[in-house]
Amino acid sequence: MLLLTKLGADVWVCAPATLIPAGLRQMGVRVTTRVDEAVEGADVIMMLRIQLERMQGGYFPSLREYFTTFGMTEERVRRARPDAIIMHPGPINRGVEIASEVADGSASVILDQVANGVAVRMAVLYLLAGGTEHEAVA
Amino acid sequence: MTQQRLLKGGRVVDPANGRDGVFDVLIDGDRIAEVGSNLPADGAEIIDVPAGLIVCPGLIDMHVHLREPGQEHKETVATGVAAAVAGGFTAVACMPNTRPVNDNAGVTQLILQKAREAGLARVYPIGAVSRGQQGEELADIAELRAAGCVAVTDDGLPVATAILARRALEYTSMFNMPLIEHCEDQTLKGDGVAHEGPVAASLGLRGIPGVAEAITAGRDILLAEMTGGHVHIAHMSAWTTIEAVRQGKSRGVNVTCEVCPHHFTLTDDLLAAPVAYDTNTKMNPPLREARDRDAMIAGIVDGTVDVIATDHAPHHYDEKNVEFDRAPFGIVGLETAVSITLDTLVRTGLITVSRMVELMSVNPARILRVAGGRLSPGDPADITILAPHLQVTIDKTKSISKSKNTPYHGWSFRGGVAATMVGGKTVYTNPATGMRL
């Protein structure tokens, strides 16, 4: 969020009001509870997983209502730009924050994102553990 | 061409449009077409409004128990809306403590279907805050909203915990609907049955202190301030509660509130005399002391109170015909609210008719975000015609509600309802007022 805004992206954050951290607006992002508004004209839609402790914490009534109110469906994706890509760091909860049709659709780059995420983590761990660029190339 | 009707020569009181004077009201089909002086008939059916009657936007009672589904021996949607229109209400909002609880779209749709079949007053269902009103997890509030609920509440009980009230205020704010709170700390209420004070002590009844209400109201006002949600404090009865609301409003908190006619007219003295232990004086919150009653009147006069609502709570004769301790809380109110308000607040000069219309029409519509509350061209033709000089004696044996549990039986008031019109259709007329529709 901080990096994207630093690089000039127009970042919108959407979640139920019960899950939006206090002071989020001060971080330079736009905050909404209406998913249609967040998606409108977007270049990139990135979903995040609802974690189990959130599901059990009473932040929203039910997974069914979460999906009908906030879930990323094909219908909602149509509000974004025609060439918009769908991202998600995984693991995904099918039918909760994202519909399978969207996760597996042609606009989805989720598997690339996850593969790249593994490479990036490996590199960071390697460098933090004392590795050098030379050895890394070797 | 739709049917046109012209209400001629009445005193029109429409505070939302800054109107109080003699005007004609032209109705086209189910909508208001025009309000003005000496409107031409142009083929419209002319309805003469007798001198002295008041034409105002339809009254809305935002706190009633229609008991259907599940307790149809007390009231049904059909009998409830019939009582509503006889009492001058063109719309009612009904509480979710039915059986099953209105915590899902199926129950909401059933209530709306029954209301359509009855075809009298408009019915706005209110959904539960928590699943089964159990106070544990949020009900499917988005689903309730989509099905037609205009607010949520766990009425009969307060929202059980501060964390649930917080979540409810945050969650409802997404759907532009208020959280209506029945304020009552359950630990302080305990098994009380009457206001905690000298009267309850002398009658040997267990008390419910006024602060049991104010503590929960204070909690919810602070949470509304923190979350930006809208809390509506239902049926205030204690002076400490209205003080908490007044302070919240002065800080700009999104808080609104209502008072019931019995709490601005009666005190707990009625539990002792003329008939001691009359279970029709038992309701929740209870009748309190003069200081509390006078604080309700002061709040109505100074603008702190937004709404007069009835908390119409029908109970069957057999359920009330038991010892005071064992009787259910609640009294009916739909058919008496207008007479009580016109007599005790308007006739006495405490408030104007215009303020009464704000309290019973403009503000309920605004709080629930529903149509009505004004007579502007294009608005639904929901109209109440008041008869401020009509002498009314409350006779429970003639009540239209299925239940008769009123403490006002035999009381006389000056003021009543002449006619009620919903969507341009006459749904109630009182011939004693000279009104013919």
C-alpha cells in the first residue's frame, strides 16, 4: 500500500467497516465499503484472504453474506478496465472473497504472483542469511 | 388518466415545506400533485375538509410489535395495520422479536407479503441485530436490508455486549440504516418489574432503576461517536437517559431518540391507584417518577426528542390477567397516541401542531430513510387528517387492535383522527368529525 502510493498508484482499499483499521486514510489510500465503487475503472484488482480468526471473530455475519456483499464475481470485475488483471497473494478461499470463475479466469495472474512471491521470499531469506549476489548467481 | 382528488379548504401543516395555513391538496393517483391556494378542480373529485381539521403528512409510528409470525393470538399484520390507520398512522415499522425472529429475508418477506395483502398502512420491517436475537453474532444484515428492512434492533433486549454494538454500528453504517437500541443494562434490571422507587417499594414490587437505561444509552452514544454509526435510542423513560442523549447531540454524535405517550403522560403512581397492580400499567421500560415524566416533556419541547413512537405491544387478555410479577411487559398504543399527544402537548400549548408533525412524521421518515414526512409534488399521497377539537373517550372494547391492554381505558382526550389516506386511497374515516371521503 505504502509502496504503490509512493510509486504514484491510485490505491483504493475496500472492506467491511468492521475490518477497516483506524487511521487507514492517513496512509494515502482511499477507503470505501462499497466494492463496486472500489472496482470501478481499476487497472488491478487485488483480493486478500479472509483469515480464519476474522471469520470467527464476529466481524461479519456469515461467509455467505461476505461473498454476496464483498466477493469478487465476474459481474463486479466488469466494472474494472477491460484489460484489468486479478491478483491475490494466496491462498485463496474460493466462494468467499473471490469466485472460482474470477480466480481461474483469463485475467487472473494469481499463479504468477504466487510463483514470483516464492522467488522473492527465497531471495530475501538468502540475502538476510549472509549470501552474496555473486554466490546467488552461481 | 389516473383519478384525481382535491382536498379543499383544510389547514395544511407541513413543516418540511414550511407550510401552516389553509391550502388545497391535489392528489393524482397515488401521489401528491400540488399543494396551493384555491387550486382549480379540473375534473378532480372534490373532498371538502371541514373547518378546524388539520391536513398533514401521514404519521409514521417507528416502533410497533405486530407479533406476526408466531404470536397471532396477540396481533397480526392485518389487525395491526387496521389499528394503525384508525390511529392516524399511514406507516409503521415493526420490531423483529417475532417467532421466528426476523433475522432473515424469509421472515421479512412474509411480513411484507402480509402487509400487501392487508393493503392499509405501509409496513417497514426492522431486522434483528444478532442471529436469533441471541446477542452473539451479527444477523445477515445486508440480506435483511436487501429484503426490505429499514433498521436493525434486538428490541425487547439491548444489544448484548459493547463489542457487538460496536460491530453493529460499523456494519449498519455501510447500508445507511440506524441501529435502534432498547437500552437496559440486564444486570441492573435483574428480575425487576416496576420503576425502582417509593411506589414499587410500597407495593412490594422489585425495581428497575432509571440508570439501567441510561448506562446502555451512554455506552451506545459513545460507540456511535467512535464509529460514526447512527444509534436511535428507543422508548426513553429516565431523565438520565435524555440527559445522555442531550450531551451526545451537543457533541455532534449521530444519535436520535424517541419517547412513548405513556412516558410523557403517566407516572408509577398509576401502579398503586385507582386500581393497584393493574397489569396494564406494566411495560418495559416502566412508568417512572414525575421527574422522569417531566424530563420527557422538556425534551419534546426543547427539541432533544426526535420522535414520538408508541411501542405498541399487544398482549392477549389471558396473558395480562395474571399476577403483576407474571404478566408480560407492554401496552397497546396505536389507537391512542394521537389523542394523547393532541390533548396533553398541543392543546396545552407545550408544542405546536407543526412540532407534533415533526415528531410523528417528518423525523421518523428521516431516521428510517423512508418516503413521507412531507407533502411535496411527487411524494406518495400519505395523509393524516387530524381533528384537534374532537372529544374522544378511550374504550378498549371498541379497539381495532386484537389486544386491549391499555391503561387509558375510560380516559377522555380532546383531539383525534378524522381520516387517514395511504397512497391516495382512503383507509380510515371517522364520521364523527364531519369528514367524508
